[in-house]
Amino acid sequence: MKKLMLLISFIMIGVNLLGINEKAEMKKLILKIREESPKDFILIPQNGTGIYFEGENKINYKLVDAVDGITQESIFYGYPKYGEKTPSEEKNHLLKNLRMLKKLDKVIMTVNYTDNKYGKWRSRNLAKENNFLNYCPKDREVTEIMEHVFLKNNKDIVNLSDAKNFLYLLNPEKFKHKSEYIDKLSQTAYDVLIIDLYFKGIELKKDDVNKLKIKPQGGHRLVIGYFSVGEAEKYRKYWREEWNDKLPKWISHENENWEGAYIVKYWSEEWQQIIEKMLKNHIESGFDGVFLDTIDTYQNFEEE
């Protein structure tokens, strides 16, 4: 029996040594993106706020220093479904983390999924109480521009900390032409635009991005490019046709909540090469920074 227990112990140690620390690997990826970006390039990861902590309250200052802002979805509304009030337990846990990060001079941005007048008012006021910025999209797919801007100003937005508001638009499918899309965005009064590098498969050029950097009421604003670091998306340029028949080994499985999005082993060399290419494209197109979505993918692996 003693020999058997020893054998089991050695096997478990071997599994541990060969295993992947998913949280640590996501930290490495964020830091790598920071290192490969220009000095003043802005990084805004979304969700997965636990990644900035070691244990309950010990802060990873190196990682916190690497990012400029932190975005959290559904802190007040939108979890588990669009329009629903987020349960108090979940909200309070997120608020605790975000308040600690706010004290370290990080810009906190919240995205709450509700189109209810009271829900939008409540989200805005709760965000204001905590000195967070807030945005409430009309739908979960984030396809429309919310034109009414609170705290509109004509000052230059040089740093993310100068911003009073932001627009979050990931899917411009309702616009017919790129020129219409760019014109409509340029007419909005937001301090920060978070948008995709592509319009229906067409990459935005530097002239397009530069046009978006000027607010109609005067002043310079920031244009931030969206991309997902923890999931591969079937509709992206990097997606290969043969993957429809057989997924590469570095793709784990499809996200059951989002059709066409696949959880990736983001520590793999193949995926990190794709990330490098996406980052390079954003820099060359003149974006002021990148918005890193699906940071919380590490939690999927930990739960599994």
C-alpha cells in the first residue's frame, strides 16, 4: 500500500510539472503585448479582473503598470442575460477588485447591457459614484451607435485618464458602406472610440483612423482597436478554411455562448504569432491603442 501511495504521489507531481498555469500564461501574454507596443500605446484589457491579484488582495503591480485601463462587462446589468440586473454577490465581488485597481490610478470602464431607461440611469449613476466610465449598448452584439453623450467636452484627450466617456462598437453590420460608417463615427462626440480594425472584412486605413481622432465639437480623441486574445473568431482574416473541417491543436473548443468563437490555448506559438500580426496591423493603421477582450479565458481552463 505504501509503495502504491508513493507511486500515485509521483504521478501527481509529474502531472503538475507538465501542466500549464493558465493564469500565469495570460499575464505573460499581456506583458508581451506591452513590450511589443510603442511607448505611449494604450492597453485596455476586458474582464478577468482576478488576473491582477495574487491570492485575495495581493496586487501584481507589474501587470497593473502594464495597462492603462480596465473594462468590466455586466457589473450592474447584463448578467446572466441582457437587461437583467446583475446579482449582488457577483456585483460586489467585481466592485471590490475594480475599486482597488481604481486607487492605483487605472481608468475603469464599465459596459452594462440594458436598454431600459432606469437600468441605464442606474448604471450611469453607480459608475459615477465610483469614478468609472460607463456605456450601455442597445444589444449584446454591440451593433449600434448610442448617439447621446453624457459629460460632453471639447478638450483634447491625450491620455485615457482625460476621458469623460467612451463609445463601444464591435459590429458595424448595420452600415452599408465603410464611408458611411466612418462619417457616422466621426460625427459622434465621444472622447474614446473602441472599434474593430475591420469593416465587413475591409481593413481601416490610417486616413480613416485619423479622421475619427477629431471630435466634431473640437479637440482630439483616442481611437482604440478591438481584438480578442483568448478566443479565435471564425469570421476573422486569420481564419483558414481547413479549420472548418479540422480545428488545429491549439484551439480547444467552441464557446457555447457565442457561435463562431473558439477558446484557444493562448500560450501556443501559433496563436501568439496571430496576436503579433494583429497588434502590428493596429499600430500601422494609426490606432492609439488596443482593447484586449476575453482575458477571462484563463478562468475557463481553471474551471475545467
